[in-house]
Amino acid sequence: MFLFCLMPQTGDTDSRGGRGHVAHLQPAPGGRQSKGLNHQVRSSPVLYHLRWMSAKSRLMFSSYRRKVQTESSTGSVGSSRVRTTLTLCVETIDFDSQACQLRVKGTNIQENQYVKMGAYHTIELELNRKFTLAKKVWDSVVLDRIEQACDPAQKADVAAVVMQEGLANLVLVTPAMTLLRAKVEVTIPRKRKGSCAQHDKALERFYEAVMQGILRHINFDVVKCVLVASPGFVKDQFISYLFREAVRQDCKVLLENKPKFMLVHSSSGHKYSLKEILADPAVTSRLSDTKAAGEVKALQDFYKMLQHEPDRAFYGLAHVEKANEAMAIDILLISDELFRHQDVATRGRYVKLVDSVRDNAGTVRTEPAEWSCRHFAIPHR
């Protein structure tokens, strides 16, 4: 978790000149005391945002199939699955990005024919499942989350193929999360003296599987850049194979989007190597117009300022609040995990800080905690 702020340069009065404007997407008629948000999940990033909005003290309704036992007049017991509507007070949330599921556990607060009051139940929210989310007060941070979740432009615009011989991970990068879309594993025999046939055939099968993964999982209408990273020359050999096959098969999708591919060095083909790839200055420059790059650059700028102009960079709630009282915050970087604090008063303190910075014409960047921990060691004061 982190909380940073950057102060404007001395003499820079323009950035303090007026009130900030934040566009809100209201969840339902009725304003901030609205009864609920009706939605149907259509993408994994939406589930991610719901993970943060559905924290404790909020309610979730879902039409759900539940197994119930029935007893006949003769005493025989049978079971059947019935569809019922559950009203849960959410206690714990578990998000599985690979399975595209959000598991919500809580107690039933509205008794019905099949579920007693206070009974624990777990609802699995999957893609295309309808639900209603309700809470007493929709604060500005949650409303921003709703807007991000409902904005089609918030889709992944960066893809990465992190590979080594016999292993490839195809990842989509969004501002909120990284989505592992395919993992390719093929056993590659070692080269033998006088014969490389088995090695070459296995390598070709591996490249073909990675190629099919790219065609299946990357939407080139949205993705602006495809990073292909590996140690050694694996990436170069794969790209040569990819476009040689694209010409042979007349694959127009790959041929038309060839300029979007960028070769990058990585230490391995494992997914965790994505962190060093995105921190590469050459990659940052290439991705300057993408949403994912902005998440990395914001923290890089903070660390540079902390090193070269420490009087303009502050972190920690007490110091940031002091800067805000002086209306001296130009950019506020805040971890989204702070808005899931179990104490309502503490959570409200962070929301109040965000609203105040915006009202004073400052810029607020809510960064996913996963991004900050993945790219930087967060200082402690």
C-alpha cells in the first residue's frame, strides 16, 4: 500500500487556479444514496473492479442455483437444484483472474424458502452473470471505479509474449491488472551430434502453438503494441517463423499488424519477467500512448523527484494531508487497496483526501497495489 504526492514547481500558480472536474457515472437513479447497481459482467477487468467495490458492508444480490434437500410425506429424502435470489452481506472476496471468477462469501440477510437468515453462502460471479450491488453511500472513489469498469476504452491495449525454448506466456496488460491468456509448454529435445531433426521439429511445434495463441487471444483492433521477449535469440527466431508462416498462409491479420510487434530482452520466459520488460526505457518510450505505460511512469517520476527534488515529493498519510491543507498537491498517487480498509472512518479519510485534492485542481491517480509492488520497492517513513 502506498500514498505519494508531488508538489508543483515554485511559482507554478496555473495548476492551482480552479476546481477540478470529475465525471461521475451514477449507478442508478437516486444519486449518492442509490439503492443499487444493476450490471452484467462481460469482461475480466470488470470483475477486478468489482473486487474493490464489493468490500465489507456492501450488499450483493444474485440469482443463484442452490442444491436443497426435500422430505416427502413418506419420510424419503431427495435433493434438487432450485433457482433462488440471495441477498448477502459481503465478508470476503476472492478474485481468480485466470478462471474469470469472483467468489463472494457472506451471510444471507433476507430469508427465503430455501436459505435461512444468517446462513453463510458463497456466490461465484462469472462472465455474463447478472447481479445487483448495493451500498448505503456511493462515494466518489467507488463511482470512479464504476466509470472505469463500464468504459469500453479501459480494455487491454498492450500484449506481451514472454518466452524461452519450450515455454511461452501470453499476457494482456490493462491499467488494473495483467491477464494470463495462454501458457504454452512443449518439451524440446536437446540437439545431438549429427542430428538436429527432433529438436527442430519440436521447436516448430512450439512456435506454431504460440502463433495460434496470438491469433486466438489478441484483438489487434484494441492492442497497440505486442511485446515479444526472451533471453538470447529465441524471440528473433520466433518472429522470423511467425511472419514467414503469415506470408505462406496469407494471414492478413498478422501481416497488417507487423509494425505493432516489438522485440525485447528478458531474463526468462516466466510471467514475472514482465516487470523488467515494462521498466525498460525503450519499452516505456514505445508505449508512451498506452494506458499501461502511464501506471509505470507515474511511479518512476515520483522516485526521480524524491531523489533530485526531495522537497517536492512526500509520502505517508500525515505528510500528504499536511501538503493538502496548504493546497500544495499537484499529483496524488494512491493505492486502490487503501479504499478497502476495514475501518469505515479510515477509509472515509482517504476518500476525503482524494476529493479535496480534486477540488483544489490537483490530479489524482489511483494505482493498483499489484502494479506498485511489482515495479518498485515502496519506501516507509
